[in-house]
Amino acid sequence: MLHSLAVCLFVALTAFSVPLPAVAQTQAAPAATAQTQDTTVRPVPTALPLVTNYTLSPDELRKAHGLYIISGALFFVSTLYGWLMFWLFLRQRWMVRVRDWAERIASPRILQAAIVVPIFVAILSLLTLPLGLYAQHVERAYGLSVQSWGSWFRDWIVQLVLVALLSTILGWILYVFLRRSPRRF
């Protein structure tokens, strides 16, 4: 148990200790103070022009490459971390204990599913929260997100509740199939 918590803490601290590549601060061009009114009537183009050649400035190219590297690394780390969490859940038999507890306090299977599945979803979401925080940090640093942290946490909680509800329904349906044909499963 202590070993698994140490692994979780190590992964979380490692994710936040990786420095971001330098992000160039681009300055917006000053807006013109005097606006001119154009009264000529121009024809509306019928088709958009086809762009066949597009290049980035060296600074923007460095920024895009840094974001590509971070996004790829974050994808692989989060996938590996998710599988590690599933393995820990199975190895430590945490959910078996929660299931046994749910069977002791509730007899209908739907109530048992309504206890076990949201707890599983909440624990897994809390364990993967550091990676989500880091991803939001990267998006804000590169200017891809302007969402405030309060708004981000509110969206995270709404997502957690919706996933818990849908997972409870799907988990209960799966449990019904498992009980009806035990030889298959």
C-alpha cells in the first residue's frame, strides 16, 4: 500500500518538475487609432483562395515543436499512468473491499453499483488529476486556453459527476450480464 502511494506521488511530482520549453511572448500590433470608412462596393468572392504554401517563423516553429513534444510525452505518460493505476487497483484489491462493503450495506444490485462505481471513478479521477492540471498548465502557457483555473475545476467536477452517473448505469448493466451468464464470464 505504501509502495503504491509512493509511485503515485513520484509520477505526480515528476510531471510538474519537467520545465516547459521557452514560450515566446508575442506582442499584438498596436491598433490604428483612426479608422477609415471604405465606401466602395467589392464583389463577394465565390471560393476561398487555396493555400498551397505555409511556413512558420522560426520562433513559432520552435513553439509548435515544443508543444508537439510535450503533448506526445503527456499522452504516453498519461496512458502508462492510467494502466498503472488499473493494475494497482487490481493488485491491491481496493475495489474488492469497496464491493464487499457495498454488499454489506445494500442488498439491491443497483444500489451496490451506485456505491462502488462512483467511488472507483472518483478515486481514479483524483489520481489522474495531476496530469490534467499539467495539461491545462501547458495549454495556458502556449496560449491555447484562456480558461481560468476556477472554471477549469468546475468543468472537471461536472465531468466527474457525468462520468460517474454514466459509468454507474453501464456498470450495473454489465453486472446484470455477468450474473445471468456466469459460465461465459
